[in-house]
Amino acid sequence: MAEADYDVVVAGAGNAALCAAIAARQAGARVLVLERAPAAELGGNSAFTAGAMRVPLKSIEQLLALAPQLADTAASVAFTSYDEAEFVEDIVRLSGNANDRKLVELIAANAFSTISWMAGFGVRFESQLERRGVKVGGRTYNPREAALRVIGQGKGLIDTLWQAAETLGVDFSYDTEAAGLIVEDDAVVGLTIRRGGRTQALRAGRIILACGGFEASPEMRARYLGPDWDLAKVRGSRFNTGLGLKMALAAGAAAYGNWSGAHAIAQDINAPAFGNDPATAELEGKDCYYLSIIVNRDGERFVDEGADFRVFTYSTQGHVIVRQPGSVAFEIFDAKTYGKLDHSYRIPQATSVKAETLRELAEQLGIKPEPFLETVRAFNAGVREDVPLDDAIRDGRGTVGVSPPKSNWAQKLDAPPYWGFPVTAGITFTYGGVRVDEHARVLTETLEPIPNLYAAGEMVGGIFFRNYPGSSGLVSGAVMGRIAGTAAARNHDR
Ligand SMILES: Cc1cc2nc3c(=O)[nH]c(=O)nc-3n(C[C@H](O)[C@H](O)[C@H](O)COP(=O)(O)OP(=O)(O)OC[C@H]3O[C@@H](n4cnc5c(N)ncnc54)[C@H](O)[C@@H]3O)c2cc1C
């Protein structure tokens, strides 16, 4: 086995991994990062993100400290504080209380300090109210959306993290796959790595796995998520095929969390099979379904489009869509709602059909016209027009006598022209992972730390179940990555 000159080897070069590498290096360790992708594609899913980050913020001063440009327009912003308890409550509520609460609280408690730490080595933030906020009477409200996003989005985040790691003296090996863990006397002592068709063993002091989930493996998707998930579109990296998880489980790690769960959205039907351009990946999602009615090919509605704010429902849309005939659905808008659609609906590559009548629209989209017209008729008849429409709040303007109901923001579909956007399931990342403790040490099923082994990012199970408050992934990965890097550098096992 080759001796590594490194105290800490990190597998992966996404947000969690790079935060781990930087923290370990700052704590004095010699650090090597192994990235399966070529250098030009480093950054995993993190590079494909919008860079949005959900962070507890007590005051607008905290927001301004991270996003100083907001000072110019702060007066037009309806800022509402978002404390750690609310951050925890949002994650726990959406997960049906199934989470490892201690992990969620750990993330909440460290989120602001971790984001500030990232700002300290050059990650720059801006307010994302302009992008996701709702304008009411000249003021911008942010209905529980994340307040911050990284300038330059995911690509900018990865470029800055990579630059910071390089400057600190972290070494990188690209096109290098972590393929297995070497265990001696129950302790992890090294890795098997594959590079250029060759496999070799590498001895290492501590190992941090931050290799993402299994969203890019059709085989694992079908096995763990269920039928038809093998056919879903992958929104991000093609390199997250669950190798890190398999390695950890083979070394005795406890499988933990929601292995049949994943973050999956409504994705343009013609989006590529994998995210191939970080600059446009986010735009392939079609998240304004709460303004629409969504139907399947049979012309039937199948989900409450207005169950809650977008940020609390978008990651479950893929799950309901994958179960529809052909795993296809159609978001339908009219002249009243079309103007409110975000930029992703107007890009040239967005798939859409426009028609003057609902029948014509159905025929062009391949929806059965008669049941569709009946669905719209019944829906329109059920809209509670006595309740005022207000996008900034859960306005309770729902439907009566319609199944499934639409609980908020319901409007009759009656103003031509009409638009239809065909969508399918786009998987973002998987929720199942390994079990870790508060030092990010990987635990066995009997809750003993596996000596020298740490995990961070989407590889950590127990944080998200069934649903996810938007923009929690990067924050979770940064916090756990930083903790893992610091603990590994201090060799917490001893
Ligand atoms: C289109 C899109 C938009 C998103 N927008 C947001 C957002 O705005 N805000 C937010 O919080 N979250 C967002 N997410 C979710 C976010 O991407 C994840 O929560 C986060 O990036 C996960 O980080 P990670 O470091 O765990 O994994 P990744 O960033 O995926 O990193 C995993 C790394 O491991 C490498 N790897 C895999 N296997 C191996 C191996 N065997 N050996 C070596 N390396 C390996 C991969 O190449 C990759 O570099 C978005 C995701 C997508 C796809």
C-alpha cells in the first residue's frame, strides 16, 4: 500500500468536500482531495445549484453583513427574521418528524457561523429576494424562501472554494475515483483508488467521504426509490452514483435515513438526461406549478398545486409526477397567471404549447380532451372567488368540492390564451445516507464510530425525509463538511 503524505484524504470535490478540505487544512492537516470527475467538471451537484442558502437570520443587519449590496434597496424589503428554531421546525415538519433532530439542530446552530466563515475566504453572497420574492404594493416579501444566494451561483461557489483550498495548500487528484475503504482491525486505514484504468491502495490517516448520493445511478434509483425512477432525469452531476455510500456500508457504516426518498422536482420534459450546463440546470425546473393546474395525460388533476409555498412543496413534485401515466404531467396556465411565471418558463429551450382554446391546448399536448375539459370545468366551479388572492401569504383561496383540492392561490382557468408545459420527474439528490455523530464520525449499527472515517454532505442520512425546505442542502453540507474537516484534522478518534 502506498504511503500517503496526507493526514486527511477527502473523497469528492463538491461543496461539503471542499468545506471539509479547507477546514482540515486550516486546522493544520495535510490534505488531499480525490475527485472522480475531470478537473473541468469538478464540483458535483454543488456546481449545478442556484447557490441559494437557507440560513437562520435574526435581523436585517445579519443579512446586510453577508449581502451588503442589499443596503440600496433594503427599504423596499419586508424582512422577517428567521431564527434557528424556525429553521429546525421547517425541516422537521416537512420530514414528518422523522429526522435525527440533533443533526438538524447542529446544522441550525452552526449555519450562520459557517456561512460567515465561508465569506471569510471569499464566498460572496447576495440577497435572493429579487429572484424569489413576491412583490405586493411596492414591497418585496419572501414567503419562507432562503434569503441568500452565492454570487456566481453554484459554479461561483465551487470556483471560490476550490481557489481557497488551493491557496491554503490542499492537493487535488482529478479523474480519481475512491473505490473502496481499507479496514484493518476495525479501523479505516486507507482507500482503494482508481485512476487511468489502474487501481491502487493508498494509506491515509483519516478519510472524509463527501461523494454525494446515488441520484445518478439508474440501478440504485430503481432499487431504492421504486419503479420508473430509473427513467427520471438527473438535474445535476453524472458522477454521484452511490459509490461513497457503498464503500461506507461495506466498511460497516450504518445505513440511515430515508433510502426510498429523494428530492425531485417538475422538470422540463426535454431537459437533458443529466445536468450538462451548470449555468442553465436550474432553469430546466418548472416550479411555478402553484399558479397552475397540473393534469396528467388522462386530463386528471392528481395533486394539490397550492398545498404550501413553492419552497415547501417543489421537491415532492417529482414523486407525484413519476407515478402518472408515462411519468408525464402538464402545468397549465392562462393569461392571468402566465405573466407571473419566472424566467425558467421563458428561456428558448423551455418546452411549451400555446393555444386559444383549452381543447386545442389538450390536443396539442396529447392530453385526452374530454376529461381535461371536465376537470377544468369542475375546478373553475370550485374556486373560492370570495377570498382575496395574495401570493405573499398562504391566502386560503382554495377550491370547494374538488378532489384533490387546491388549497391556496386558486384562480379559474378561463382567460385565453392558454399555455401548457409538459414536465417529468427531475431528481436532484437522494436522502438516504450513513449515520454520523456530532463530529461527523461515521457510526456502525451499534453506534460506535468507525475509527478514522467521517462523512459530510448528501452522504449523511437522517437529515431530510420525504420533503425538504428549499436551499437547505448547501448549508447542511457546508456545516457538516466544516465539522468533519476540523474533527478529522484533530484526529478526534484518539
Ligand atoms: C440543479 C440543482 C440545483 C440545486 N440548487 C440548490 C440550491 O440553490 N441550494 C441548495 O442548498 N441546494 C441546491 N441543490 C442541492 C445541492 O446540489 C446539494 O444539496 C449539494 O450540492 C450536495 O453537496 P455535496 O457536497 O454533498 O455533493 P456534490 O456537490 O454532489 O459533491 C459530490 C462530489 O463527489 C464526487 N464523487 C462521487 N463519487 C466519487 C468517488 N467514488 N470518488 C471521488 N469522488 C466522487 C463527485 O464528482 C462530486 O464532486 C441543487 C441541486 C441541483 C442538481
